[in-house]
Amino acid sequence: MNWLKENPFLAGLAVFTLAAVGVLGYLISDASMAYSQSADTYSTAVGKLHKLQAKVPFPSTENLKALQLGRDDYAARILQLQSQLAKMEVPLDPSITPQKFMDDLRVAVNDIRKLSEEKGVKLPEKFYFGFDQYQTQVPTDLAAPALFRQFRVIQSLVTRLVDFKVNSVDSIARDPLPEESAAPQPTGRQKDDAPEAVFRRFKFDITFTAEQGKVRAVVNTILAPAQFLIIRSVSLQNTSPTAPAKAPAESAAQPANPFAAAGIDKKSLQVILGRELLKVTLRLEMFDFTEPAAPKK
């Protein structure tokens, strides 16, 4: 204590020095912490940059523009494809009324019966293009347009079969359309925001009997009408399932020309194989492609 009193300058210098050392230590510690944080931030930023640079494509303005152009081109091609597919089907006419459907169906039944008689093609006694229930039952307003479109497709196929002069059109069986069992929507009810399906498919079977050659021609050309159809399955049944009886083995003493020896003319012989008829059932799917929606702006 005496030394401090006797040397006030040195004492003050010592106190100042200690204070300066404390402040300097604090500044060094704070700077070290700031440097550590900056280094961590820099390392994180460099890591993110490396990840971005490794991505394909690199998220630059140029690549973003190229990606947008590619997306727009893809959307345009999809729209073009949808438009082309929409042209490959019988259009749905919403103005078709139940009475219009039943009247046209009745007229078509009479016409196909007359044509089948001219061509020598057999039809079932109560043939009605697979729409038997609508001989007396009136469809709903919702179902009439869809039924009319399917009727036009089936009518076209049956007409082609008759024009090919198959032996008979045996039956037509349809899976019910969704519109046939759908309840009418109340007035003012809003549609769901769920996206509409790209396409719908409706299945029906056509069974006919024809010679083998005509069966090939029918199958090859049945998809020609302006409706997107797929043959889902083909069932063939031979009308002569029993094989012809085998002739007894020829003996060594049989003459070289047994027909002449027996007085048989070869021209009068009937062909055993190749005359069978085939009963064919085609499982067909009719596709309904959704009309392309206008692009959003």
C-alpha cells in the first residue's frame, strides 16, 4: 500500500494496463466467436453452392427459361394428342333426347333386318342391338346421349358384319354405361373440383358365326370405323368339334387308283376339312377421350 501511495503514476499505469488487457481479451474472444460464426456460415453457403452446381440442370435464369420452354412444348404436344384422339371417336351429342334415341334405334332395327334378309344373314328373333330394355323403357335425359353414341358404334359394326355376309349375328351384350345408373344432378349443384379422367372405356361383346376366311377379314377391318375401339379378347368355337373318322389303312394289294377301281369321280368328293364355321365372340372396348381443356393463362 505504501508503494502505491509513493508511486501513484505507476499504480495508475498498472490499473490501466489491467483494464486494457481485460478489454482486449473480451474483444479477442468476441472477434473469435464472430469469426467462427462467419466461417460456419461460409462453409454452409459453399456447401449449398456445390449442391446447386451439381444439380442438372443448374438453377440459373437461362436453364429456368429452357425448362419453361420445354414444359410449354410438352403441354402443347399433349394437347395436340388429345385433340387427335378426340377426332377418332363418335362425338357425344348432348342434344339427343330419350325419344330421339328410341326412335332412331327402332328404325335401325327395322333397317338391319331388311339388310340381313337381302344378304342372307341370320339375326336373333328379338335382335335389338343389345339395347333390349329400351324397347319399352325410356332412358333418362342424362343417359340418352351416351346411349345414342354407343348405339351408333354398335350399329356400324353390325352393319359391317352383315355386309361381309357372315352366316349369323348371334348376340350382343353390353356392360351398362355409368350414365344409365347415375342419378340426375340437382339443379344448381356444383361439380367436384377433382380432375376429370383422361379417358373412359365401355365394354360390349359381339358374337357371330362365319367361315374362317370371313372371320379373318372381319377381325382385320372391324376397327376401321371412326371410333377408337380395342379388341380386348377373341373367343373361337368350331361348329364341327368332332374330327372326321379315319379311313382304314390301305392294304398292300390295293390298286394304284382305288377311286377309279371303285368307279368314283374325284370331282364328286366333298372336302372334309376347311368347311367348318367358327362362332366368334369379340370382347370390345369403346374409348371416350376427354376433350382437351383450354390451357390456363
